[in-house]
Amino acid sequence: MISFIPPRLRKPLGYALVGAVYAAAWAVHGGNGWVWSIVIIVCWIPLVIGVYVRGGRDTDEGALAGSRADERLRLATTRARALALEVVMITAFAGVAAAIAVKGDWWWPFAVVLGVGAFVYFLSLGLQGVGEDDSADDANAGHQAASPVS
């Protein structure tokens, strides 16, 4: 999808895009939002440059920043994302429960986050093939399987 962008530029450009969208949101906000927009841009530029420089280093962090992670680093990233999802889901549930307990009408943003998180979780389980009714690996336990190399 983004294969036309060199790997080392993918993360810095993503960070730059996020910063630009956030700064634009403050600029469109009106009032003194333009001040926050300038502050965000001034603070975000060194971050983007830092990610680019780190992407050129021959370290684990450099491999992650340079979009050239191996299987071990991809597994670590996947585990970190899974932990982040768990923390967000627990926090959203706590928010819904707290809002209901104090009879607040600010429960719905937490419910939306909880619902979206649950939906994406179950969708990803389906897309990854978990839960399909395939035969077990040892379905042919009594028969010798033919070797692919003869």
C-alpha cells in the first residue's frame, strides 16, 4: 500500500501527518487555537527529525523507526499493541461503570470506545482465522501422511 515510500521515511511521514492534522484541528478551532497550532508544529518538528535520525541507526529502536523490523521486533510490537488494547478496554469499562454509578450522562464516550475496541477485537479474530471450524492437526493420527519430498 505504501511501498512507494522508502521504509526509512514511513514512520517520520506518519508522525508528520499526525502532527499536521492535530495542528490543523487547533487552527480550525478558532479563537486562540492558532497559538496552539504553532506550538504543536514547533514541538512536533524535532520529534519527526528524531524519528528519522533514529531510523538510520543499526539498533532495535532504529529498525522499528526505520520500518525494517524483523520477526522478533514485530512480535514485540504486536504484544505491546495487545497490552495497550487491554488497558484501553479496562479503562473504558471503568469509565462506563463510574459514570453509571454516579448517574452521570457522560458514559457514552466510554461506551463507544469499549464497543469499538470489542468490535475490532472480534473482527481481527475472524480475519486472523481464529475460531474457524477446521480439522485438527492430528485428525489423521492413525495414518501416515505422505511426505512432500519423495
